[in-house]
Amino acid sequence: MKKVVLRYLVVALAFSYLGCKKSDSQGPTASGTTENYFPNNDGTNYKYSYLKIDSTGQVYGIRSTYYKGSAAITGTTYKIQIDSLNLNASLQVDTSYFRTTGAGVYSFIDTTGFAASIIDSSLIPLIPFVTIDKELLAYSFPLQTNKSWTVFKINLTSPVFVTIVDVSALVVGQEMIVLSLPTGPTYKDAYKIKYTLTRRLNTQLPMFLTVTANAWLIQDIGPVKWEGNGTLVDVLTGVGIDFSDTTTVVNQSLIDYQIK
């Protein structure tokens, strides 16, 4: 299970955090809809071209995603997502967990690494007062233009209530995109979703960092493209939450897939 790296945020805000979760009430139900923007049967797999741009330059690679089996975590059953990222002949394999309902796609957030991220022992008293959702709502169904929802939040509840991190989503609308598949260029209508992460840099002053990323979903195929801030793309694709570098840009585009 992946660690969640929050060391940079701890230093900037002078506290760390453990988690609790909202109920499964986010987003409307999709009663009666037959649209499927997130196929998730075992054996379904995707391959994406991968481009990472940071202060050292550009790195190209291939990311592969595969759904296989399920696991129970804190009493909730999740499907298992296995990701392989090959960059410069270096292979990184990660496992993440998600579940789907009529309301959307929820991803489990592993909070086991938070306590270890504390640098200053004086921060320990603040741990009980910081909460983070144990799940994030990656996609809210049914998809509709101008629909918005909260993806996840991190809050400080004492001595004053402050939202530290707020990630929100907005369905921008539908647009046609081209997929570079083995069979040749394929044109499909996709829903474009804009994600915005707002991070409070100081609990006493209105100082914020805001970054964005976009995702595209195609009916009966699923997520086919991401582009934008690397921290947000990592969150949405199951890599985890890492606030240590919010300047990296990541682009991923579907180049092959198999729906089971």
C-alpha cells in the first residue's frame, strides 16, 4: 500500500494530520442511466503515453493500468488497480484501491505515513485536530456540463476551523479528441473535467497556492487523457498525494486499451 508524502506541507503549515472520512453521500445517484464512463471489470487494462516535465527537463515513458481482484480495507470492499510506470528504463509498480457506486468513483487514500512525516515534535499536539478524507471522489456520475463537486478536503478543526487543502472538480463540457491507437487515429466525444487544488500556505493569513489539471473520459472506455499539475494527476491516477513538488507537469494519453 502506497505511502502518502506530506512532509513539505507539514513544514509550511506547522502541523501534520491523520484521517477521517465523510459519508458516501457525495454526488447524485445515477438512477436509470446506462452510461458507463468507468468500466472496471477484472482484466480491463489501459496503456498511456507519459510525459513528465520538471525543472530537470522532459522525461517520456509508458504507464499501464490493470484491474485485478478486490480487497477489504477498514470494512469496505475495493477493487484493486495495478499501475506500472516505465520511465527511462526504470519500472515503478504501484497498487491503489477504488470502488464505484451509482454516485461515482471513490479512491481510497492511505494515511499510514502521516505520523512519520512529523519533523518537529512540537507539532504532535495538533494531530487530533487535523482531518483528511479517507476517500476522494474522483468522478461524480452522471457527468453533466457545469456539474461540480468536492473531490476531497483536509481541515484543521482547532484552535480555529481552517481548510488546508481543497480539491474540487468541474465538468467543463464535451469535446472531440483524437486517440492514437494501434488501429490508427480514432475520434471520440469526451467529457472534460477540470480539477482545482487550493492549498492554504498559512493558517493566519490568506495565502494560497492554486494548481489545476484536466481529465477526459469517454463513454464505454473510461479515462483516456490527463494533463496539468503533476500532484493532481498523481492523485487522480492512484499514485498518491505528494505536496513536496507542485511544479511538475504531467501529460498522459491513451494509446491502447482492452475492456473486459
